[in-house]
Amino acid sequence: LSRFAERCGADALLIVPPYYMAPTPVQVMDHYRRIAEQVSIPILVYHNIPLTSVDLTTDHLLQLFEERAIAGVKMSHPEPDRQCQLLQAAQGRFAVYAGIDTAAFEGLCHGSHGWISGIPSTVPRPARRLYDLIAVDGNLPAARELWSLLAPLMRLQFQAYHSRGEGAHWFSTMKAALNMIGPPVGDPQAPIRPLPVQHRETLAKMLQNLGYQVKSGQ
């Protein structure tokens, strides 16, 4: 699949670790090494620890980088310090991206190279503006003000996780938001359900607060 992506013109690969068989860190590292031997484009680890239960440490990731098996990491961990540890250890030698919205603000303040998650996929304009305010302008007061508008959307997206399965699901929220501001993307595939009606008015208001025009009837 990685070779096919390269042949199709992909600039880089974002690869989640194998997880179903609960491989050890050593086995996961070998997995990335083997892929790197077969392609010439950069590989980023999609390090989604909560959903894969695969936990490569900072030392593991640095070793893979030093072996030229990877070029960076999308760090999806709810604790901002995991991202900050990696940034401090890497010292700018390879790319570290904020990979979960709950830790994005802290990660960007500590020097993350970007932000790959639900919020940028849903409302890219204010997400890019937040990055510029922090990484380019160094304007933390303005960044905090913008984050105060983005954070409610982030909390709605992760409501199902914070309330033990009840409430809005992140993918349902993303789909509903895109349907409201366009272009339409339809409903999520089962078993994920569409966003419950009681959350739609709240979501629409959040999008309007971020400067989007919301389509009626969505």
C-alpha cells in the first residue's frame, strides 16, 4: 500500500502502528523499518496511543529517526507533556505535529510543526490562524482569544469520550459541521451515528462564532 501511494504521487506517508495483535515496541519499530526500505518518500508515525495501545517512547521514536526510518510523528496523546517531551528531545531535528485537539494549543506553544486533527479538518481557516498567531507572530493574547472560540468545538467533538460514550462523537460532529458550512459530505458510515439533533443548534452557533455562514436546514 505504501509503494502504491508513492507511485500515485504521495509526498509522504502517515502510518498508524499495527495494533490488533498487540505487537511489542521492538516489533513495531521493525515494521516501520521494513516500510522505509521499500519507499523513498518520508514516513510519519501516526502515534495514536489511546486507540492503538501501542506506546513507542521518545527514545524509540528518536532511534527510528536516527536510522532514517521516519521523518516525523503525529503525536495523538491527550497529555500535552508527551508532545512536549518529544519536541524537547528532538530539538527541531524532525517534525512533530499536534495530533489531538485537546493538546494542540500547548503543543503549538512548545514548537510543534503543525496540527493534524479534527479541528483543522473541520474549520481550517481559524485553525491555520491559530498556528500563525503562535508560531509566526508570537501573539499569545490573540491566540488565547481565538482558542476560546475553538475550544468549545473541540469539547463537543470529544464529548462521547469524556462522558463514557454518551453525547456527540467526534466523527459525527465533523460530518455535521461540514454539511452545515459546505461542501456536503453526507452522514458517517455505521456504526457511527449522525450527530443527535439536540447538538446541532449548539454546533451551528459555534461555527457562526468562528465566522462561518451556516446553511439552513442542516
